[in-house]
Amino acid sequence: MYFAESFRGCLVTSPEHYADRLSQLKLPTISDSTERELRMDTEDRASNSNANVVDIAQAKFELERWQAEEDIKLKLGELEIKREDIRLRNDELRIKEKELTRSKWSNPLMLAIVGLATTLLVSTVQSCSQAESNRNLERQRFESTLIQKTLELPTQEKSAERLKFLLQVGLIKDETGKIKYYVDNPTEIPLQGVTFSSSEVLTPDIKSGVEKSLAKFQRYLTGMGFDIAGRKITVNITSKAEVQANAFIEDIKGLPTLSLGPSVAKDETAILQQYALYILRSHRADLKVEDEEQHRALAALWWGLADYLNCSYRNDPVVGPILGPQLKLPYLRNLDNQLKFSEMDEHTSVYKAGETWGGALWELRDKLGQDLADKVFFDVWANVQRNDDAQRIVQRILDSDQSIESGKHAEEIRTVFTRRDLKL
């Protein structure tokens, strides 16, 4: 209050003024002891205050550190929670992806699309495979047709030349080298139109022997002018009792079949004679030569000419040197004979009548020579008619000689048949 009263109404305008006024005042004094006490108290309070400040600052620092640590822990916890949340979300996404994938494949529309695509793919693959197979098959058929037509040429030598040409231009393939072998070995070219029925008695030796005999005989016939192309026949080697000592051609399943016993198959003349009958009949199918009763002269000529072709090819007049003894005969027929036409009547077998004609033709072969005789007889067979009798057939022989040799051998021809009691 004193200080307040002392300063009341005083206006301090500057520090100097303040100091002057302060010196003018009569302030109470304080003793030294009291001053020390006051100073000590002040120092204690200052010390305590400093200590308290230090404690508060330390506490504040510890609190802030604890709060920072708690904040870090909280942040770490939050981070871990976020990580777990992310992991869970990832797991959920994977599950949803699996479910989505599963649902795609289990979706009926998707299954239908996949099924259609699979069907189209399989169909395309099958189509490509089938197309390739068809192309290969057509190629094989094309090559087979070319080879077949080549084998139907008149001679094996011409067939070999054609095969060589087809190989050179690439129209046929020869993966096994067999065609090249046939080109180098024309005589080994397979038979034209001859096949073999499977049989337990058909041995490789028998088959090889029949094939070689027929192959050479075919070359002879094509050289004369007979068309072998397309003349298909099956050879059947059988152990049936009725065929053991026989050889004949029969129709089996619409295909001419030459049936032989195993032992007869060793008689080349029996094989060639039956094959000659087949070729002559095929060459003039219009004649119907099997009708012996109505056209006896024509049927006799058919058998006689078949024997002649057989014997002329082999240059041997004997037919059936192996088959004959099985029938207790020295042979079946011999064209080196003097049989007469006057000895034939309506009861004479076609085989015997054929032997008479064969004998006359063989005799003419001896007088005209094989080449000319073969040409003349081929020409006669090409022009003979169903109603021709023996005299008319001889006249055709004379006409052929006239055409080929200007009638040079007319007298010899008449002499042969006149001596055999055929009135001309």
C-alpha cells in the first residue's frame, strides 16, 4: 500500500525520471540477516523451481517418448492389420478367380462352345486325314491303272519299255524296286489276267511252273495277233477226285477257272491246251463254240486249233505226255497223224474230231512253215462263221493263203485235205 500510495499520482516519463523519483522516496530498510534469509529463500525457491522444471521437462520427455512408442506400436499394429487385410483380400481374389474359372468351364454356354470347338477341330483333323487318304488312294488307283494297261501290251518287252517310261516321267512310284526289276527282266513280268485260288495243294513250285508256262505262251499268242488284254482267268489247283487226272475250264462265280489236279499241273501241254481253248473262245465269243451238236465242224476246229497252238508253240505234236499215262494212255493226242475226215460221224467225240483237224493243221505247218501257218490259221479263226462246215473252213484257209501269199500254197492245201478224205 505504501508503494502504491507513494507512486499514486506520479507520472514517470523516462528512466532517468524514474530513478530520480525513486531516490526521493523514503523506503523502509531491511536488515542484513533478513536480507540473507530472503536471499537464501529466494535461491531455494529458484533451486526448487529449477529442479521442478527439470523434473517436468524429464516427465514431459518421457511422456512424449512413451506416446511416440505407443504411436509406433499403434502404427505397427495398424500396418499389420492392413497387411492381414491385404492378405485376406488376395486370398479372396484368388478364391474368386478360381470360382470364376470354374464357373466359366461349368457354364453350359461355355461347355457348348468348347464342345462345338472340339467337334470342329476333330472334324477338321478327320477331314484332312480323310482327304489325304483319298488322295493317296486315288494316286494308287491311278498308278495301278497305268501299270495294268502297261501289262496288257502285246509283249513283255513292250510292257517293260512302257514301265521304264512311266518311271522316268514320275507317273508311277517304285518304292520297293520291283518295277525296276521287271524293266531289267521283261520275261519276269507277271501274267496278264491270271490269278490263283488259294489251295492247300498249291505249292510255290507248282505256281511258279504254271506262271512261267502261261507267260511264255501268252507272248506267243500275242505275237500271232490274239488280244490277251482283259482276258482274266483263275487257276485252281485242287485235290478233288474228279480233277486228279483232268484239266478243264469251268465258270466259278462268273469267272473262268482252269481246274487242275496237282499232278496234272506238271503237264505243261494240258495247261496250255486249256488256256488256248479259253483264248480262242474269248477272241470269238460270238461263235458260241460250246454248242457242239449244232455246229460240230466249228467245235472240232476249235479243239483242233487249240491243240495246234499248244504244239506249234512248243514245236512238239504230242499233247498230254504226263496226263496220258494217268489215264493208261501213252498220251492224250498226237498231231503227227493221218486221221481222216471220213472216219468221223455224229458219234465221234469233239476231242477225236479235233485231233483230226489238228493233224491236218500240223501237216500244213510242216509244208508252209510255222510263221505262215500261224498267220493263216489266225486269219481263218478271225473270219470263220458259226454255220461253216468243213469244206467252207478249208476254203477260208485257201482264201487266207491267197490274201497273204497270193495263193502260192493252194495246191498243197488241197492235197492235204483231199488225202484225208475231205471232198472239196
